[in-house]
Amino acid sequence: MNKKQKNRKIVSQNIRNRMVNRRYSSTIKTLSKLFLKQIKDILLKPKNEETIPKVNETLGIKNKLYSIIDKAVKKGVIHKNNGSRKKSKINKASIKIQY
């Protein structure tokens, strides 16, 4: 493989890897915003039977978010301290809705 072909390959790999990294980052941001919005909605409404499904759905989002953050840390998209900080913020918010 000559130098020109090697450089093309490196550029195409960088583009592919950037898209994968961006997908993780974007998903983390989107789910975080959705999770915090649902927490806010739950806290504004009085606690009754109608909010229980919403709480369960929110906790499901929390589990997905934890999983994606862990995968992003494992793949090196975000630093492990940054991942821990994000998970801590999510956990603090989720403690407020558990009765």
C-alpha cells in the first residue's frame, strides 16, 4: 500500500470513527435532556396513581442512559470521570422521584 492509499484509508477511518463517536455523544445528550424533563414533569404533578407509569418509564430511560454512558466510556468517546459525573447527576435527579 503506497502512501496515498494509506492516507485515504486513514481519512475514511477517521470519518467513520467520528460518526460513531458523535452518535454516542448525541444519544447521551438527548436522553439526558429527556430524563431531566420527565423528572421535572413528575415533580410538578401531585403524587398519585397516574404518575407511577411515568416514574417507571423515567427509570427505564435512566437504565438506558447508564448503559450508553458506560459504552461511551469503554470506547473512549468520553473520559471515565466525565461519565461518572454524568451518572452522578442522573442519580441525584432520580432520587427525588422515588417514593
